[in-house]
Amino acid sequence: MANRGRTWAVTLGAVGVATMLGLGRAPAVAEPPPAEWKLVWSDEFDGTAIDAAKWDFDTGNGFYNYDAKQWMAGWGNDERQYYTRDPDNAFVEGGHLHLRAIKESLHGCGFTSARLKSRKKGGAELFAKTYGKFEFRAKLPTGQGVWPALWMLPQADKYGTWASSGEIDILEARGQHPTKVLGTLHFGSRWPANAEASTTYELPDKGTIADFHVYGLEWEPGEIRWTVDGKLVGTRNSWWSTSKLAGDRGVAPEAEADLNPWPAPFDQPFYLVMNLAVGGKFLGDPDKTTPFPAEMLVDYVRVSDKVGGYGAAKPRGPGKLPFDKR
């Protein structure tokens, strides 16, 4: 996804990159995992509270970037919300997780909202996984400047800070385009030499993000596949990672020797993130037509393992590397 307040602001196509995936529509009831996948972790949100053994919160309106030695306001994207732990912004009710963006002032921000993650502040692990099938059944808000997302970040910056250690965006949407969804990989070098591969998909049959859809990702060594409602909609099997720096800034690799071993960076544990952002550079700010509160409902999150294991990484697929002159 666009970097949505990750570790740096979104820098699109800073290094040459090939194209990628797509996405589709939802059944009323989610199908169980196919026979080749076995459920290993889930949250069905059937209780009365957010499970603290599975989820923690990011709070505030930004973070301190120790490499740049500066505060990144608006999560690096000029986002307008202040994330809280308040039950008005995040709660479980009626078998769903509710993430709610409210138009109200807090600490200099015009909106409050929530961002959940399967990782404790400071890095203590709640849930992170290398490879598997990840599914979210969710209903998303619409309206100018509303930005729901379901995504994954590395448990540790094994190859360096964003985006050299990667980011996997299973689903994000611009509320003003309710028939379209977006899936993205972020990879490459540390900012500003980061790269991405992304595709927007229009939901068929007049479907919208306001309907429930099952947004899925199948991640194996050397290949990542996106699904919607159980249907394969995109595959990516080419990316790269380098830890090469010039001072504190990322730079493009100049030869194979500068690359981290394939399939880096997508060969390490990633944790889950669910959030509802407001405004910023990715989609623009809300206007007077935007309905608030805006609410994202998540029916379940399910993670499965491939029966029989994953085997060796598939070879890198076609895709131009930064130093490839062909």
C-alpha cells in the first residue's frame, strides 16, 4: 500500500520496478481454508473486548525516526487522525471488530481513530509469521479522505529500515473510490531509494468496499498471491532488497553483490496491522461530504499454514533490477 504512516512517507517508484496484482468481490459467509491449508491462528471477534493477547495499539499522530533524527508527524504521510486506545475508536461488538474514525479535536488533530497490530510496543511478539495464508473478512467505510487498510510489517528490520525490510499491503482503499481496492509490496532500499509494485482493481458486478469481502494473501518462498473471496487475483514473484547506504540514506544497488539473498526481504516474520486513517498525501483530506463517524468492521482474521511445508524458494521471476540495463 502507499506507506500509510509506516516507517516513512510514501515514495512511489524511486527505483525502477515492474507491475503487479489485482483484487475482487465477497460472499455472505467466508469459506473454510482449502484442504492444502491448515488454520493455525485466528481472531473471530466473538467476545466483548479486543483480545490483548492478540492485539496492541499504535497511538498518536506520528513517530520518531532515529535514522533521520526527526519526528515524523502525520505518520510520514500528513495524516490527520490521532490514534487512541479509546473504546469509542476501537471495540468489539456483534461479532465484529469496529475501528471508528471520529471528527473531533485531540492534541492538535481534527480526527481520532484506531490502529491495531499483533505486536507489542517495543517489539514484544504477540503474533508474527513467515509464509502462510492470511485472510480478513471486512467491510470498509466510504467518503472522501477515508483510508482503511489491512497490512503487514516485519517483526524485525532484518535488512534495514523501511523499505529494505519490506512491507506487505493486503488491502487498502481510498474512500472516495468505493469500487476500487489496492494491493502493494514495498521493498528495495531504505528511503529514498525504496521501490514498490502495486495494482488497483475495480470490484466486479457493482460491488463496493461497503460490502463485506474476504481479502486474502498467500505467501510462499519467492511468491506472493492476492485473493478476493477465494479467487486468485494477482501474483508477484519478483522483488529485491539491499542494505547498501550512502550515509544514512538508501541507495540503489549497482550489482548482484549489493542485493540481500533472494527472496529477501520477504523471508522473515511479519506481523499484522489494521487501521483507519484520515486524510494525507495518499488520498487527500476529507471534505464536507465525508460522513463521520467512519467505521471499518472486521468479521475475522485467519492465518493458515500450508500442509506439508513450503520447500525451497521459487526462482526470481521476470522483473527489471535497478542495475539491469536491458
